[in-house]
Amino acid sequence: NKNIELEFELLRLRERYNGLIAHTNTLKYELNNVQKQLHEKEKIEPNLNVDLEKERRRADEFDNDYKSLKIKYDDVCERIRIATHQLEHVQIVLEETSRRCEQLEKEKSEINAQSGYLSQNVLNVTSKYKDKLNIIKVRLEQAEREKREVQLHNEKFQNDRQPFDVKKDGILESVVVTKIFDVKIIPSDHSLSDEYENRYLYELQQERKVTNFKMIDNK
């Protein structure tokens, strides 16, 4: 019985051994495949490293480009913000300018209306004073003519008068005879109204005094 158990045990061990050999062969096959793959990988890996390095450099370039674009984008956004602020300010200035223009147009209309009114007043006043100046001019010309006539008349009067003394009621008086006027007896206390008589009253009185003095001296 013991031999049978040993044979049975030996048979079982042999089966296990055969299984292990089969498993070992399988593992060897897989190991060979892995070695082949590893060998192929070792051949491909340098290329992969080169490609990986290229991709890394491209990634760095992309990152740099992104950073540069980000800076440009931020700069453009800031410029847009400033331009928007300036545009809002310009819009406010334009609105104020528009209101100011409307006010100036209104003031211009008022000034034009006042200017027209003042121009009409100036024309009226100018016409009025022009008429007055014409009247004054006419009056001056008339006065000048009258002055010349008076001067001529005066000269003629001076040339034509012939003074002499007469005695009336014991009073010596001056008498002037002219070719134009009637005989005028001029007492010392007489007040004349005629402009020509008034003009020569003083002279006649002076002549009368001179004559009286002569008469006194003769006595």
C-alpha cells in the first residue's frame, strides 16, 4: 500500500512538474515577446525622446506666444478702456458744445434783431440830424447874407450921413441927415429901439459932448 501511495504521489508530482514545465515554457514565450517589445522600444525611444523634446519646445513656444498675446490683449483692452473713456468725454463735450452753439445762435438772432433795430434808429437819427444840419446850414447862409447886407448898409450909412448941430428950446442937440432915413433928433435921454439908431447912439452922444465942450470954451 505504501508503494502505491508513493507511485501515486510520484505521478502527481510528475503531473505538477509537467504543468510547471508547460507554464515555464509559456513564461519563456511571454518573456521573449517582452524582450522583443523592449528591444523595439529601445529602438523607438530615441525618436520618441526627440519628438518629445520637439513637442516640449513647441509647448514652450506656444506658452510664450500665449503670454505675448495675453500682454497684447491686456494692452488692447486698456487702450479700448481709455478710448471709451475719451469717447464718453468727447460725447459730453459735444453735447455741451451743441448746447453752447444753440445758445450762441439764439444770442446771434437777438443781436441781429437789436442790430437791425439800432440800424433803423441810427438811420432815423441820422436823417433827423441831417435835416437839422441842413436847416442850420440854410440859417447860417441866410445869416451870412443878412450880415453882408448889414455891413454893406452900414458902410453906405456911414458914408451918407451928415451930422450937424442944431439948437432946440435952448438945448444943443445932434442931428443926423441921411439919404436913406428921415432926420432924427436924438436927445441925450432918448432910448432908441431901431437897431441902426442903437448902433450909432454912442457915437452921436460922444459928438454931442465934444460940441458942448467947444461951446463952453467959446463962451
